[in-house]
Amino acid sequence: MHPGHIYLVFGWLAVGLGVVGIFLPLLPTTPFILLAAWLFGKGSPRAHAWLYNHPHLGPSLRHWNEHGVISRRAKIMAASAFVLMIGASIIFVKMPWVIMVQAMIAIPVCIFIFSRPSSPRVSVSETK
């Protein structure tokens, strides 16, 4: 199998998970769509262009690529998913090391996510 085909297969898998995430609040959409765009960029310029220009999935990609923006909704959904998963682990898993690993992943990821702008910054030249 050609390496480009592998990227394409995993890209479509990421798109599928991203679409499922639109309907399931615990599954984040944006990271899967970003992953799909990267995979498509490696394996299929045509699929990459389709995703980048998609009317529903493309705007978050363009905002990220052009301005480093993560929407407020995506930030809240990501943080909520972390809180729910760690909360479920506290209730059901009861193994401190699992909760510590989750927290060690969640905290820096949330710091990164919330350090990104929520909307494109308007430059002085755009306001004139």
C-alpha cells in the first residue's frame, strides 16, 4: 500500500470521529478535524482542499491556520470533556495514578487551549 493511501485512510477516520464529535459532547470535533487536515495534507491534496473548504468543517481549520484561533465553544467543550473524564475516573476507577496521569495531560492541554485567541484579532489596518 502506498504511504499516501495510509494517510488518506487515517484522515477519513479522523473526519469520521470529528463528525461523531459534533453529536457527542464528550468527543471533541476540532482536534480530529485538525488531525484529518494534517493527514490529508500528507496523503491527498484533493481531500485536504475539500476539508479546508468544507462549509461546516473548514472555518475552524482556516481560523486555526490563519490566526491560531480556537473557538470559545471548542475550548469549553474540551475543558468539559477533561472534567467529566477525570470526574468519572474519580468515581469509577479509584486508582490515584490514573487520575494523576489524566490531570498531568489535561492541565497543560487546557493551558495551551485557553492561551489561544477565541476570535481573529483585528489589525489597525483592517479597521480603517
